[in-house]
Amino acid sequence: MMVAIDTDLDKQCLIATVRDEVALGGKEVIHALKKRVEVYLTALSEAMIKEYMDFGSRWNNREALLARGD
């Protein structure tokens, strides 16, 4: 099954909520959602790494480098 991956951070928060859900009712619905989320997580991990792996140059990180004393 091909899954469209969306790296939007707000949508990831919703996925994390479903994954970590403790159902007080409607357990069948939550269980079905959790199964769908688990399939999505591996592909999402790969997409997030590809999208955010460029941390920029040292010049872009100069404030952090200065704060650390590098």
C-alpha cells in the first residue's frame, strides 16, 4: 500500500496522539487507527530525515556555536 507522507509538524502531533492513545471507549476504532499509524511511522521517519538532515552551514549555526564556546 502506497502511503502519502506529510512531514507537517502539526499533523505529526496528531499521529503521536493516536499512537500513544489510551482508549477509554471505542477501543476498536482506536486499535484500527493505531494499526494505520504504525505502517506510516517508518515511512515518516525516512521522510523527516531526508527533509531536515541539512542543518545548514556553520555560519547559519553561529549563535549555537558561540553559546557552546566552539
